[in-house]
Amino acid sequence: MKVLLDLNVLLDVVQNRVPHYHDSAKVLSLARLGEIQAVLPVHAFTTLYYILAKAAGKPKADQTIDWLLAHFEVAVADKAVLRRARQLPLADFEDAVVASLAEAGQCDHVVTRNVSDFTGSPVSALTPTDFLMRRS
């Protein structure tokens, strides 16, 4: 199964956001173990690096990015992906780009905690909790 992970799933783990941490960490673990194929949008790397460098320092940010690059694919938006995102009926352009990346990458789901933001997405969105229940 191939999924695109929204940035909020990573932030749940990095920022230890309770009560979301456990299920988001489990999804990341499934990817690390190779049980699912997980893709991250390229903007997740830059945003996460910025947040981590400010909060925990550059070495921690560097270490985290290297870990993510070792375990996840990277979805890169080109002009076609951005044009497709502009056509999608999503209220937020960043969410539309995520949906468009998932579609272009032939992902089965977008895993996000903001499922309602993906109404109208060509790829179904599931919370980490719902994703884990479907895998059981």
C-alpha cells in the first residue's frame, strides 16, 4: 500500500502532540519497517527543518531530515501537479497540492489528521487512526 503523509502526521511525532502521537508514530513505524510505502511532500522537509532548527537546533534538524530521507520517498511538485492542484475543489492550496501529489504518485490514501480539508480530493484521506484500523 502506498500513502502520502501530510505534514501534520510528522509534526504529531516530532512535537509529541498528545493524543495524536501514538497513531502517527505507528504509521511512521510501518513505513520505516517497509510494511507500507510512504511518500512525503517535498515542502514537508523544508517546513519541518525550519521548525526543528528553531526549537531543537540545526544538528537535530539535520538528523531528522536524514532519517526521513532514508525511510520515505519524496513527492516533488512540478508545473503539472500545481496546475492540477489549482483545479481541485479544495479550500486550501497546500492541501490541494498534497492531494495532487498523491494522485500523481498513484497513492492509495492521504494520511492526515485534517480529513475534512480533503473533501473533493481525488485520493481518499484517512486519519492515522482510521488508516491503522483499515490495515488490521
